[in-house]
Amino acid sequence: MRGEAAVFDEETVIGSWFREKIAKGAFKRVLSENPDVVAALNHNWDKVLGRTTSGTLRLKETDKGLEYEFDVNMEDPEAVSTYQKIKRGDVTQSSFAFTVRSEEWTNPERGSESLPLRTVTEVDQLFDVAPCTFGAYPQTSVSARSRSSELQGKTAQADSNGSEEVREVRQKARTRRLKLLTIYRDWE
């Protein structure tokens, strides 16, 4: 699964207290320190979907924002359930939990109905990235790649590399499909 946990230079309203936006480069320092970050559905740390320290969650700052990608554990029913919710379009947004190291405040003009604007220029700590039902920034996203498309891509790549590798990739694909069938059968 892949998503944009944060988007740069887009405003959102936090509560009814202030507007907020994230500046480009806000994640550069914290990501360079290889933090221990989890992917967790709706920020629920009891439902960990991936983790940077185990290599199952990958983060990177792009021109658009903070991108994340994690591997779906097909042996974890909660992960499979989350994958299906995202694939169906029931969960479409993302979020992130963080603390602020550096920020800039802009107060609205006197007499304006606008809320103050906080621009986060540097994130101090990053705790999680989260596929969310309702993210604080509606411009965020999450999507699920089809496992069969991924396996077909690997098979096609292996076809061009030689027959032994093709057999190995196809065997892994069959094993994965059998595991999925067993998981789904056990749920019913």
C-alpha cells in the first residue's frame, strides 16, 4: 500500500483554532535520522501495518509531501482487512502523527474572519503515518496495489531473465495465492 501522509503548501483547519500547512523540506532532517515510525490504521498503534525499523515501511519526502509505502502482511487478518478497505475505496485518506521543531505563525489582518496560520517548517519527531477514514488534510491519499498485478509484473520480469527464475517466481505466486485462499476460507 502506498500513500501521501502529508502534502506541502496545502492548508487545512485544525479544530476551529487555526489553519495549518506543511512547508517543503519539513521532513528532511527527521527522515535523515532513520526514525522508528509505524504505519497504523487511523493512528491506532494496536493495528501496526508496517514499521521502518523492520523494513516493512518506507518513507520519503517528495516534491508533493511525505510519501509512504508498506508491505501488506497477508498472514495478518487486520492487514488484509485494511488492504481490502483501501482497495474498495472505503479508506482513501492518510495522516501522520508528529511534533513540531520549527514553525511560523501568520496572524490574520485585523477584523478578518480568518484563523491564524501555522506553517510547520520542520518536524521534530515523526511517530506514525496512517491510512485514515478522515485525515486532517483531505488532500492526502492512500491506495492499494493489486497483489496479482505485482506478481504478474515479477513473472514478466523473470521471463526475460531465464527459465529457472521464472519457475521460482511462479512457485512463489502459487504459494501466495494458496495462503490467501486459506486466509479467506478461515474467515468464512
